[in-house]
Amino acid sequence: MIPIEKVKLIVSTYETLERELASSDIDKKAFVKKSKEYSSIGEIINEAKGYIGAEKEKNELEKIINEKDGDAEMIQLAESELKQLLKKKDEYEKILRVYLLPKDEADGKNAILEIRAGTGGLEATLFVADLYKMYEKVCLKKKWLLEIINISKSEAGGFKEVILLIKGNSIYSFLKFESGVHRVQRVPETETQGRVHTSAATVAVLPEAEEVDIKINEKDLRVDVFRASGPGGQSVNTTDSAVRITHLPTGIVVSQQDEKSQHKNRAKAMKILRSRIYEYERGKIDKERSQNRKSQIGTGDRSERIRTYNFPQGRVTDHRINLTIHKLEEYLSGDAFEELSQNLRIQDQEIKLSNLKQ
């Protein structure tokens, strides 16, 4: 049970921020910071108010039930109402717990989402296209802004690689559990015997790093320019517009050739590079704090198999929390995404809670 004072503090903070943001005295920097906090609390303010209201109503109903000389019919009605009220209160509590428990420092950031074909040849590239469409539909439903950084097409009409920048409120906290190997089991269109094939795609979710998060020295970079090439290696540009940047201290390499302008390709490559270095540094800290690895879902390792999409059985299984939902089509259309995503977030917070209590 969440202490009522904590929930009241959420509501009072929200109301204070509302007044401050309406003030003409607030400076630009403070406005941006407070706007983010206001927007974040805004997502659970109805649940917070509902929880406070439910707690008050619960106390009133319990008084009626515990009255020694109370009317039997009134007591029965109060008991029935209390049963329904407690169900609703539990729903509020689940959402509030996710908000109140410890957060990753990067949770509030936008996310760079990278999807790459793994084992399975052309079928794997078609699966990459399916995952891309799924994330696109999720973004549309949640009103997140999706920006394509890079797309590399395959001969089968799928994608070898897709890199996206997804912007909105606390995007990384919603998408970080997508990192890992996604496996698909289905009968390919080219399969004449009706046999089920297994293919895979790798998803990496990185918090978008700003210049203030990670400082990159120009002397640590090696920049190579070359001509962009299309499928089969044919040249698609007559100038050296493609860019490959190597970060010498870490060995991280980023190539970008989507734009016709070298300047634009470099800017996109730097955006990806900054986020990869940021994540690399975070990973080093996590390894040093080995306990932290035990206090989260999975390891965050891109080689870890996290999810299976089984078409013959119409199911999606997340192996980290042993949860299966028989809504494959709804999941791929973005409709059932939140159901699995919320379970992952709650489970992660439960692990963190139990770790704090130890």
C-alpha cells in the first residue's frame, strides 16, 4: 500500500507547478525543467486524485460497516461498494507505484531505437520491417514523434537495418526493455512444405544523449568520407557525401549515408555516436555495480533472447517475465503493446523494490 501522504505530495506538487508555470516571472531555463516535471506528473495525476478519493471513501464505508447498531441492509450495501472500490484503488496503486519507485537517470530522455536483421536471411529482414511497423504504430497511438535516421533495404522488400529517433515524454523509460534479440517463428511465403522457420532481429534502445551528457573531443574522432552506395553496391551519389566516424578511445564506429549532404550525414552520425558512447559509459558503471545487474529485468545485453513471436500459435512470449499473451496480431498493430510493456515496467520496479528492502 502506498502511503497517502506520498500521493498527496504528488497532487500538491502538480498544483504548485501549475501556478509557477502560469507566472510571468519564471525564466526560460526553469520553465523548461518545470514543464517536463509537470508533464510527467500529468500522466498520473488522475490516478493520484482517484487514489486519494478512494482512500477517503474507503474510510467512510468502513465506518458504516463497523457501526455496532448499523442497519443490516446499509452494511451489506457498504460491503459491496467497498469491494468494488478496493479493486479500483488497486488499479490506481499499480500505476502510481511505477511512477513512485526508483528511476533510471536516463528514463526522461528520448530514445534512439536500432533494429537489425539477425539469423534467418531474407526472412529476418522482413521481420525487421514488421518490428519497424509495430513501433511506428505504437508511436502513432501514443502521439510520439518518430524520425527516421537510417534505413537500409533488403532485396526481399524488408530492411537490413532501421535506426529511429523517438521523441516524447520519458520515451526511454517506455522502450528500454525492447533491447535484445526478438525471435519470430512462422511459415515464410517462399516455403512450399509449410514448415515453420525461426528468424531473429536485434533491437537496441539507447537514451538520446545531449552534448551536456557526453563531451566528445574532435581529436578523438577519425572521420572518413566516401560515396554512398545502394543495394548491390551501385553508387547512388556522385559526391563523397557518406560519412564514417570512428571514436578512437572506445572503437565505436558509426556510418551514415541516407542524406545527400555530407554535413547532414555527419550530424546524424554524431547523434548516434553520442548516444552509443553515453550508453557505453553507463554500461561500464553498471558492470562496476554488479548488484545493479541483479536488480533489473535481463542484463540489457543485445545478445539476450527476450521475446518470441509465434505466428502458428498467435502468441507473443516475453522470456524475462515468463508472460505470454495470445494477441499476436493486436501486438504487432500496436494495440496490445502497452499490456506487455506495463508488465515489464512493473516487474522491473518490483525487482528494484525487493533489492532496496534487502
